[in-house]
Amino acid sequence: MSEILVVTDSNHGSNSMETRGHLLTEQVNPNSANLDQLSALEIVEVFNQEDAKTISAIAEAKADLAEAIERSATSLRQGGRLFYIGAGTSGRLGVLDAAECPPTFCTPPEMVQGILAGGEAALVRSSEGLEDIYSDGEQAIADRGIGEHDVIVGIAAGGTTPYVHGALAEGRKRGATTIFMTCVPKSQVELDVDINVRLLVGPEVLAGSTRLKAGTVTKLALNILSTGTMVRLGKVYGNRMVDVAVTNHKLEDRALRIVGDLTQLDRDATANLLERSGKSVKLALMMHWSGVDRTEAANILAAHQGDLRKAVSAAAKN
């Protein structure tokens, strides 16, 4: 029977290193036991077979991911914020996902934030020792004034990171929604949180190297969580990013194509409409479909919390 590591506030998430060998992410993968004897093509084949398990892991966690989306969307509607917190690869993936939200969904930078043990310097230089400091995780939450309308996603592939445990425990004390994203089962690491997202991909091709499958499945889960939350917030129409920030030539071209495709206007007319909207795809579409000016379009959208479909439907009834 595998050993169970139960983490509580009283032990501050610290256990002797002997307890880690049983963790799913630390075990030896029999499918890659002869990795150093394989040809380059065989190495690729082993990785390909193992990486396929990430899709199954997401499927197994779909109910928990859906709950995380709903809870996050509810909190953000109430003016809350979404925080990812982690160390090493897990923390860097959270920072990456947070950084992509402003250009993709035109969110203010403070709405979705990534917190990495060691700060910005740890993005490019390993600072893994900092993950062992439970109180630093607590302090990171306190420093940001996290409260009852906020959401904390603690990311720890192996599940035992004291920095993450400290952050989640402090978040719970403050009434925040807490989500634990890890690649080990509850039977190995149990934590008191609102939502457990367990991404069970099994042992790594390179034993213990959780930047591999564990990192891949975490990126998939974060993609789903952030995108799903933004969909629920009305920042997507169909499958178009209608809140895209038009900040460079590539994104302006995308904005023009979105507006042109949905309105069936030619390129010149689309460009004129987008310019009149202040380069807001959502406003441009609202103006075109409802026949109102930019100010009125903005008012109608605001009355419907930025949900374009609801706003257009309401305008059509008036």
C-alpha cells in the first residue's frame, strides 16, 4: 500500500524526504527503462506514447476543471482576481498563462496574475530551493491582499511544495476559493482545498522530471481553465476572441478578419468600422448589428456585463 502524505497547517507542509519516493511523479517508468540505449527515433516514439496519456488525464479531471471554471468566472464577475501560484516549471506555466490573458481577452493585468517562487528572476534561472519555504507562500498571498472574491490555483506537479501549501492555506483563511492542481492522487497527497484537479499522467519518461508529461498536462489544464473562464465571462463570441487587444499588425489583421467574417463586410468597410469602434472588435460588431453609435454600443454592452450575444439580443428586442 502506498504511503499517504497528509498535509495540514500545523506541520506547514514539511515532511522528511523519505516520503517522496512513493509519489506517482517520482516513480520509475518501465516503458522507458532502457532510455539510454534507444535510437533517436525510438526516443521520440516513447515520448509520443507517453504524452498521449495527458489527454486521458484531462478527461478524467473534466468535472473538476468545469467546477474550477464556474467558480473562477463567478469570482471575476464580482470583481475578484485569479491567481496562479507555484515554483519551478509549475510556477512558470502559471505566469505564462496569466501573461497571455491581456492580449487574448483584453483583461486588465491585475485580473489574472501568476506568482512564482523567487519572482521574475526565477523565470530564467532555477530557484527551486525557494519552493521549500512555506511562509513565503503565505506572505505572497498576504502581500496581494487576497480575499473572499479571489481565486488561488496552487500548482505543484508532485503535490508536496511547501510554498504552494502555504499559499493555499493562507488563501483559505482569507475566504478565497482554493484550487489545487497536481499530478499525484489524493491517496498520496491530501490537501484541504475547495477543488482538487488531479492530472494523473503517471511516471515520467525521465524519472522525476516533471517538466515533461506533468508540465504538458498542466499547460493543457491551464489553457482550459483560463479560456473557459473567459468564455463564461462573455469574452468570446462563437469561437472568436472578440475582446482581442489590437496591439500589433498580427492582432490587427486578426481583428479585421473576425469582424469581416462575422459581418460579411469587405476589407475596406471592415477597417472603417473597426477604426470607428476604437479598434474594439466587440464594439465594432455591436455597432454593426444594432445600428447604434460607439457610445450607445458601449452602454448596451456594459448593461450586459460585456456579453456580446446577450447585448445584441437585447438591442434587437428594443
